[in-house]
Amino acid sequence: MPESKRRKRTERRPEELTAKGNQPNAVWFKPVMFGLMIIGLLWIIVFYITQGAWPLPAAGSWNIMIGFGIAIAGFLMTTRWRS
């Protein structure tokens, strides 16, 4: 039986371990991911608590979309997260 057939499914070849897609994320990835989610949430909370006076008064209700956009950027990063 060929060597590739005898390998267990959990074993990886050395070339698979060095492939770019199989390496864990950089150290900064997880803090940035969670940071974006938290900043987006805080943006929306501050907007509601201050009744639109903060963070950007000129943006008005668009502050909600800005907060969601920041949070969604963090959530999209979760699709690329590898440990």
C-alpha cells in the first residue's frame, strides 16, 4: 500500500504545514478582530446614551451604520481566524 494511503487523516505532510493557508494568524489578528467588534458596539452605545451628541454629531443616525460597519469588519475577520 502506498505511503499516502497509510497515513492517518490527522497527520499532515511537511509541505502542508508550511503552506500559507495552514499557518496560524499573526499575533495582532485576534486583538484587532475583537477590538473592532468592541469599538463598533461602544460606538453605538455612546450614540444612544448621548442622544446623538457623540461620537459624530454631524453624522446623525448614520452613527448607527458606522458602528455596525466597524463591528461587521471584526465579525468578517472571524472567517479568516485560525488558531
